[in-house]
Amino acid sequence: MPSQRRTINNRPAAIALIGIVILFIAIVGKGWQGLFSTQSFGLSVIVGVIIALIATSLAYAIANERVTHSRWNSAAWAYFFFLFNISALGTINAMFATFQSANILRSEIERATASTVKLRDLGLAQLATPASEQLTSEVAARWKNLKAEIENPMRCGQGQEAIRRANELQQVLPTFRMLAGSVQCKNNNDIIAAYEKQIAELVTTAPQVIKDKPTLEFKAHLVAETQQLLDGLRETQKQLHGRFFLNEVKGRIYDVAESYSKLRQELDTRSGKVIEAIPLNIDTTAVSALGDIGQILSFIMSRLSDLSTYIYLAIALILDMAVIVAFGRVLQSGPDSRTRLAASSPVAL
């Protein structure tokens, strides 16, 4: 009867052990699965489960040493060293992936956006084409005045003021010509379209523009490419507001970083010098460290100024101690030391 009472009294401890072990394996396994996420999903899951089971077996061994010898001996401390390193890496990665990955990725996207804007704005400023820019500006201003007269419902571009505005435009575009024939207000849209086509062709063939053509083409290329990068970063940031796959987001950021580097090199070649105010590349260190076993230690070191890093380390330590204590409580259920030694076998459990 006493033996039966002892078994019943230890059932809650056994149930608690099962729950704690499941939680421990889930957290540590998820963390290590994430560290191998660059591999196939199936392989990373298998690795995560195996390492979590190894950590569990180490916790079991520590508990057995404590129960058998009634103290922490050298073997227990050796087991604990490996246990804490395994669980800490897994727990920290799991916590960062679950609670911090979106914030980390969002921060890196904002940095990439700022770098891309600098690449565009400072690059355009470096590739100055004053003659072409002055011509374009003057043509735009004088065409605006002429267009206003064409749209004037009183004369529809046939008055003296319209002729004066056309002469002003001819001063910067000597080959510009007004349309022949009578003009009616109902044809304003066609007339404006015809003038705009003529002006665009004249500007394109102007000596200033021809001289600056290579630079102007690259400036247009720079604007188009940086806008595409900014659009991609904006869409990626929107994705972070919902459920997202870490590797997919990382892949997009890598693509942006690669395109940025190529465009940066093109700018240096075109300008003939390195513009120091523009970042040489988009730093993806923090992004690549998420889910990369090779960079997890450097990533943790870079986050030592973040309070959450220490909180996650504390969680890892608490989990380790909880599993050890839970195993120890169950192992102590035997009536004497001989029973406890027999209970140290996984088969006995």
C-alpha cells in the first residue's frame, strides 16, 4: 500500500516532466531548425529534433548525477556546459525568429532604403549636366507660357501674345515653328500634342543634349533602377506586417543588395571617382545571421547592447534548470538509492 501511494503522489511530477520536456524540445528544436534553415526544410527539422533530444538527454544525465551523488559533481558540470550552449543557441535563435525577426528585418530594410535614396540623389548630383538641364528648364518654362495661350478660349493661340511666347521659345529652340493654318479652339488637344512632339524631338537633337547624352542616359537608368529597388523594399516591408517566410524575405533583401552593389559600381565608373557619402554596399550581416549556424555567435555578440538578448539567455537557463529539476524529481521517486540507480536507465523511465 505505501508503494502504491508513492506512485500516485509522483504522477503529477511525471506529468509536469512530460510537459516541460515537450516545451523544451519545441523551443530548442525550433531554434536549431532555424539555424539550419538554409538547408532543405525536412533536413533542418530532423537536425532540430535530434539536437533537442541530445539536450534533453544531457538534462537527464545531470539530474541522474545529482540524485545519485546528492550534489553537482564534475560530470554534472561537464554535461551542463554542453547543455547550456546547445539550449542557449537554440533558444536565442527561436526567440529572435519568433519575436524579433520582423523588427530586425524592418530595421535593415529601412537602412537599405536610406542607402538607395542616397545612391539616387547624390549620384544624380554628381552627374551634373548644367547645359542640358538649363536648356530643358528654359524650354519647359517657355512652353508652359505658350501652352497657356493656346488654351486661352478668347484667341486659342492666334493672338499677338501667343506669337510673342512662340518667339521666346524659338530663342532656345531656333528650329521651333508654329503650326500653319487656322486654329480652332476645339482642336486644342491635337495642337498641344503636336507641339509637344515637336519640342521633344528638338530637345533631343539639341547640341547640348547630344553632348550630354551618355550621362543623361545613365541618369535615367539610375533613376529607374533605384526606383525599382525602392519599390521592392517597400513591398518586402509590407510583407512583414503579416505571416512571412524568413528565407523568402532574406532572399529579396539579398537581391536588392546585389543590384545596389552593381549600380554603385556603375556610378563610380561613370563619375570617375568613388563618392564617399554613398555607402559602398547594403550591409546584410544581421539579415544573413538569422537562420545561419555559421553566424549566430557573431550575431549574438552584435546584439549584446539589446536587453532582449539577456532575457533570452535567462530563459534558456531557466528552461535548462526546469528540465533538470523535473527529471530529478521523478528520479527521486524510488524508495532507496538502488531504485534510483535503476531508474537512471531510459528503459526504466
